[in-house]
Amino acid sequence: MSGRSRSGSCPSCGAEASGKFCSQCGAPVGGAATCRVCGARLAPGALYCSECGEAVAAPQKKPVGARLPWILSALSLAAFSVVIALLVQRNSAARTGDMLPTGGISSAGGGSASGGGMPSMEEIAAMGPRAAADRLFERAMSEHESRNFDGAAQFIQMALRAYGTVPPDEMDMDARFHVGLLELVAGDSAGARASARQILTQEPDHLLGLILMARVEDFAGNQAAAAASRERVRAIVEESGGIPDREEYQAHRPLIERELGGAEGNGGSGGDGG
């Protein structure tokens, strides 16, 4: 009788078994299973020995067929991410909306405005943190001025994250103005106000800080405060005999000239008057 095979379920793992030993876990079939280390009797279905803690059998690996749905889901997610990245690089259809708070920043955006299209991700990665952030700022403002709000939203968030990586000693007035304008366009008026105050606390008569604060007040509906900031801009330029020859002012000259011309900061149609 000892040479005959037995059939039924394994007393250790419960799998269907025939013969003297379970083909799944190796436990003997036809009697109480015992621990292969200490020899103690195992309870039916036990995963570990109650005496020494030894695992009854190694965990079974799921067959490829069982993992296939998860593999396909991961591949689909990766493909979807690629499609989104490609869409961000394209211009989507323009749509109409409320007047813009940028007020003609597009062709004056950034201290390194150089025209041309958006660099590739490889080119941005090769740039320093500040240069990459400025280029993303330019693209975000260009998309927003073109009323491509979906594309702008992508680049606004990318630019804000990029400025977050810029070393503190490179976050000058120009960079803080960029951050404040990005925050304002994203609807974060509190953040934009804080950025404007950072600039004006350090330099109360900084033209870009005053312009940013005017646009924040426009956004909040405080027309008297907005007008006061713009009047201060005009007074500073008159006292200086023109727009002072500072790098950030010259980079944003069309924007400053727009303010001097009396145009409302959030009432522009997309041009910069430059």
C-alpha cells in the first residue's frame, strides 16, 4: 500500500494533490504534515510552523497570465504620459475668455527673451536653473497671451516649479516679478501680492514691483490702489528722465511703456505696445 499513490487535497496548503507528496508545497500527502525543520506536526493549511516559525512552503509566484492585466495597465499609463507630453508641445485651439492680467507681457517676457520656439526638454535640462525657469516663464506668458489657456496652465506650473529650484542668490527682482506674474495668472492673487511685497520691501520704487502690485489690485477690484501704483511708476520715470537703464527694465520695456501709456494692466488684448 505504501507504493500506491494517493489523491485528494494537501493537508498543508490545501492544493489538489496526488501521489506521496504535494506538487505545490512538497508536504507529504496521506498523513499529518510535519515541519521540515523541527518535525513538529503542522495544522492543515498552516503557512508557518507553530513551533519554530519555519515557512511551510515558499510563496508561489503568480503566473504571467495573472499579472498580464497589471502589465498592460502600466504600459497604457506610460503611453498616455507620452501623449500628454506631446500635446503640451503643440498649440491647442484658442478660446475666448476674460481680459488678461498679463497685459502685454508676451514679447517682453523674461530677462533672456530671445525669440524662437520653446527649446526641447533636453535643451532645458542642459540650462542652469534660472535660465530654464526664464524660458518656461516666456512660454507660459506667450501661451496665455495667445489665449491658449490649457497650454499656458501646463507651462505655468512647470515654470513655478523651476523657479523653486533656483538658488536664492539668483532670485533677483526680475525673477520675483516673474514668479508673481505666474502666480497671478494662475489665480493665486495672495501669492502674487506676497511676491510684489517682497520686491517693494527691498526696493520701494522698483518699477516691476509697482506694476505687479497694480495688477494684483486690478485682480482684487481695488481700482484706487491700482491707479496709485501706476501713478508712482509714472512719477519715477519722469523724475529719472525716462525708464532707468536697468537690465530688468529694458527686458520688460514694452510692458513698462504700456503702463506709462495709461493702459489697464488687465485690460490688454494680448499686444504689448512695443
